[in-house]
Amino acid sequence: MRWAILDDGVNLALPAIVQDLEIDRYGMVKKRISKSTSDHATICFKIIQKYAGTLFDVVSIKILNDDTRRGNKDALIAAFRWCMENGIRLIHMSIGTTDPRDGEEIRTLIGELTARGIIIVAANSNKGVQTYPAYENRVIGVECDATLRDDQFVYTPNALNGMMFRASSRHRIAGGPVPITSFANSFAAPLITAQLLKLAERERCFSYARAVEWLRENAVRTDERVLFSLPHNVEKAVVIALLGLDRVLTRQLMTEWKTLFRKDGYVCCMSAPAEWLIPEAEVIPPRMTQGRYLDWAARFFSCEVILAALTEEELDGAETEIDLLVTCNASRIPPAYHEAVIYTESDGTVRSSDELYQELISILTEEETPMKLIEDRSMPTIWAEP
């Protein structure tokens, strides 16, 4: 079996490493000649080596710059395509992007990879924010857990951040560049990759479904709680709540406004309960209050605006998280919100979504505090090592 590690290049001369490649910022694939002084990929590989029974045939693909230790979307896409064209069955990534504008294209490529039966293990960002590809539900996302040791890992099917597994990241590496690895998601993901190499050694069946089943069976426990943690030092997105509208109108407005926000250069995401059946929306867990969820989502999702579907019963407790309400009936809304109410009907005349969108922007840009992100469209660096 051939598998690949996408990182800054493994600095080891082992028979198992059958190819040592690098991809430049323009997506050109070539043999890696200059060896970097960085050991991030090397440490990750040594963790895999420590816990895996067989290493099989490994392809090291360098997509990060030696100096900045960052890369770009084009290099990642080229690496994904190379893996599809060269028989790779498993991809390990202790890296990822926190820029949601990379997400659309990456998600499309992940669809192609999984259709070919390729499994991806990816680490979450240490910042705790939305990370691709780890957050994608067809990827095995991993983050570290300080309570775990050595080869221990936990199955977390209800983690809000999409991380299906939490694993130990503190590993003693014999002859490695560090005696024991640090508390970081980068060094938790290799443990999961090592477990999947054990699966490939034991069984011929190597599918995503079987991989998840195998990991669940070998986890020290399963944690069924709705798990989430609040990211620190992250600007909160502006929350626009659509309150008390029927589901058809809510789906229409949210979908059209997301398109308009994107057209104007803003990154926007949608959230709604599962029963609202909005395909592009993030699902709000039924066991969480709207206020608690929005407090987390406004920090976790790497976007500038969140459109959230809300019922009048759910407004209580969510007031402090909402920057703007959209409703057809202002009479039921507490007075504190009246300045932020957008009427979808006026004098019996239904207004267009474009007209309402312009009013949204007008109100938001007049508010200094909630619109800090709208006025400043700068986003995080495209690539950041977890």
C-alpha cells in the first residue's frame, strides 16, 4: 500500500520512503533536492513509525515553504491531484488552512479523493477555529487531549468542531530531534494514522467506513457528549438571526444573502436546526441552546457573517450573541432590538432580498462594534500549521 505525508518534507533516509517530492507555490511537482532544517514532518513521521506495525511505501510531499513554514491552496490541490493519479490510499496531514475561502475548492477535491477510496487524516488548528480539511465530514479530523498518554485516543462522534478523534500528542521519540513531543494537534494526528496502517496490515478492506469502525473499536472510550471549546483571541463574526419566519422564506433569504455577501467580498456561513433542511447550513445540535451555540459558532467559523435560523422560543438566552434580527413582525421583539429589525413586509408589500440585503449592510456598517470585521475584510494567513 502507498500512502503520503503532506507537510514540510521528511528528513529521513529510509527504504520505506519510496519518493521524496516537493510542490512549489505554482503547483509544479518535482523531486525534492534541498533538505530543509525544519523537523515538523520528521517528528510526525517518527510518531507514526513508533506506533505502526508496518510503514508500507511512503511518499513524502513537501508543500510548505522552508522559511515561512506556510504554503498555499494551489500546492495542496496539486498534491491532492498527484495522490489521486499515483495510487495513494492514505494521506496524512498535520497541517491545514483556516481561511474559509480555501474551503470550497478543497471540499470539491476531497469529494474526488473519497470517491476513489482515499482516506485523509488531518489535524485541527491549535487555535481551535474552523480548519480544512480536518473539519470536512469525509475526513478523519484529530485534535490532542492532555488527559491521554502514549497510544491512547478517544472516539468523539458528537464533537461540534468536526474532530472525530481526540488523541495523545505527548510521545517519546528515540533518536528524534526532540525527546518528547509537545502538546499540539500536529502530534496527535500521527497516532491515528499509525492505527490505520495497523488496519491495512491486518485486513485487505481499507475503506473510510471500515477505518472509522476500526478506530472506534480500538479507542480507549467513546465520548457521546456534544463537545466544543471556545477559541481564544479570535474576533467574533457578526450574527444575523432570522427570527420567526417560515422555513421556505428562511431558506430563500439565507441562501440569497450568502451569495450576495460572497459577491461583496464577505465570508458568510449559515446555521440552522437539522429539521430546517437547509443543505449548506451548519447543523445546530438539538441538545444545545441557541445562545450557547452562537457564542461558539461566532468564534469557531472562520467567517465575517453568520446567518442563523431562530424561533421566537429560542430567542431567550441568545440576545447577547445576536447583532441583528430579521423578522416580519417587530411587535413581538423586545424593544432593545427595534433598531436592528429588518421588515420583510412593509404595508403589505413584499420586499426583494436584494433590497433587504442593502438595508442589512446599511445598518451593520453604522454600528461600530459589531461591524469591525465587515469594515476590515482582512483574513488570517492562508496557511497555518496546527
